[in-house]
Amino acid sequence: MRVTLNRRLASIGDTVLRYALYLLLNPIKERFRTCIHSTAGLVIKAGGSALVKTGSAVCHLTVKGNNRRIAGSTDMPALVGTVTNAMHNLYVFTIDGSGTTYVQMGTEAAAEASVKWPSLNPERAIIGYIKVNPTGTGNFVGGTTVLDDVTVVPNVAYISPVGMFDPTAAID
């Protein structure tokens, strides 16, 4: 018999404790119900493009417990925001239950390890992300600078994690 999180928590008499546990456990539950099952294989759309797309294979995923798929060679949303020359940052691609894709930019830093991830909705599956570190001349301007630009040299890395993944989860 399937027992929901709310039903389990209902047995706790202390309403403050019950609500605190709900706030702690619900995002974890949603992340388990919302994840990628096969790699999206993110790549540049084409040489000289400012867009990212999925690879040629179909990407299978679950969003809020419902199976979905992303067709091969699907364009991701246009990148928005600037990465300053010699800084590091990332753009994260997600998808919701209706199939709408999103892109969110992190907060840049001088060291890759210091980049801050954007706040991610646990009810959206993480398709993947790209890391950007322009080392040529000028800044990387999302949606304008091509991903293989030889002047700005964005040094883009394409990452397509599989499974439950939430880099913003903090466990103290």
C-alpha cells in the first residue's frame, strides 16, 4: 500500500514539528520523483551558434512522477546574462511537467569552485548545465557570443548528469 508523505506526517501531533518536517522532506521527495534517466548529451547547436541543444538520442526523464521524454536535437532556451572575462559561471537547463524548458544562470566567481548555483525548483528535472570561462578578449554574453567563439574563447564544458541531482541541496 502506498502511503503519502502527508499521510505519514499526519500522525505527528505537534503541528509545528509536522510542518518543519514537511518543509525538510518535501523537496527531497520531489527531487526523487523528478530526474533524468538517460543523458541529454548537451552540445553546441552547430558551429558558430550561441545555442545549446540535446544530443541526437531521445532523453528519458520523470517529472513529478510522470514519465516524459525530450526528442533528440531539441534546442535549449537561449542563454541570458554575461560572464565577465576570466571569471567562471554556469547555466542550468531544466524542464517542468508540461515540457517547458528553462535556463538559469549561476553567480560568477574568480574560481570555478566558488561559483554559486541558481536556486533550482525541485519540481523541474535538471537536463544539464554548461560551464563558461571566457579567457580570450572580452566577456561572454549569453545569447550573443557564439559558444565556439575564437576571440572571446568561452571554454564551454557541456555536462549532462543522470539521476537525482541537486547541487543546491545543503546538508549541515
